[in-house]
Amino acid sequence: MILGFIGTGKISSSIILGIFKSKLKVRRIYISSRNRSIAKKLDKKYGKIKVLNNNQDIIDKSSVVFLGVTPNIGNQILPKLTFSKNKKIISLISTIKLDKLKKITKNMNVVRATPLPPIEIKKGPVIIYPPKKFAKNIFKHIGKVLEIRNEKLSYKFWSTASLMAAYYEILNTSSNWLAKKGINKKLADTYVAELFLALSQDALNKSSQGYKKLVADSQTPNGLNMQVLNELKKGNFFSKFSKALENVNKRVSN
């Protein structure tokens, strides 16, 4: 298998790092030089990677092409490129819809995928629309594949994927609070990361029970968890949280 990446930003580089940690067999990975810093690091680290300056060369030399550019850049460069009818295309572009991608590339073999940065450690969900065997056969090695048959529904997952920065800020706030109370910052960072990792793993293991039950089970009457939860509710934290998701959903659905 020969892969090509047009655009070498965070998500593209995370996919590549995950691939080299997996059992997926690749003969060569061609990457663009658009992000020279990332491209140079990847090229230096892996012998199977080759940086190409011409996007058309990447397409012509690859059996599967990943589109990892921003929507604005995608709209600018994709109409100028030529894709053969049998070329396999995986778009990582957030707001260019499938019909438009097919029209621009003149190709019906297009998939939209939503991996997240933890894919570089082979963790996290990967939304694929529409279901395509070639895409699943790649991503199943580096994440949990979830195939969606309705593009409008896939936008909902794109919306929740936007929670990353907010999640990390919760970790950052928690760690900084501990540090201000005299805890060594490195120890605080480790504790907070391990705490949320354990909670996430427990939630995954008990997902069949429903998250509402986990919320209830984690509280005792007038206990500490109940106090924090109630204070956040009084501050409309969760209402604002839901509102933010609604606003992102409107943005990606247009």
C-alpha cells in the first residue's frame, strides 16, 4: 500500500505516527512540503516517507490519498488537481461536503473521515462516511472505526470532536489549581491525567449502563462530588456546554 498526504498538519502527522506504530503494511508514504517543519521531522524519522513538492505527484504515486488541508486551501487547490477514477480518497477536511468533494475530484471513491490527534497512539474514535472497506482497513489499525451512513448525522460527531481544547483546559485548570496549593506541577499534571484517564476507561467499560447512572453512582448525598456538580449546574456550565455544541453543529452543517 502506498499512501499520500496532501497537507501535513496535526491530524495528518498524527495518522502517520499511528500507522508506523501499527501493523498496517505500507510500502511508501508521500507527504507534501506545505508544513515544512512537520514534513522535515517525519522524513527524518521514517525511511518510508518521502517529501514531494508537487501535490499532483503525490496523487499520481499513491494508491490512497489523504486530503489534510484547511477548507479554504482545499477549495483553492483541489479543482486544479487531477484524480483518476479509481483513486481512493480520504478527506480530513471539516466543512467540504461529500457531494462537493466528488464533484471537485471527479471521483466517486471518496470518504470523509474524522480522526483525532490521539490516533498517533492508536487511540480514539474515527468517524467514516460513507462506509468504505479501503478506509476501514486503514483506520482499524490505529483507532476505533465508527461507520456512518448519513452525512448529516456525521456532523454531530464533528461537533463533539470540537471538545478537545475545552477538555484539555479542564485538565489545565485542575492541575494549575493543585500547583497553586503547593503541589509540584509535574506531580499535579500526572495526577490529573491519570484521574481523567481512569474515569474515561471506567466510562467506556460501563457505557452499557448509561452515563446518567455513572453520574448518580459517583455522588453521595451532600458529598464532595455532589457539591461540585451542583455548583457547576447553578453556573449554567452544562447549558453553556450544550449551547457551544449547537453552535458548532450549525457551523459544520452549513
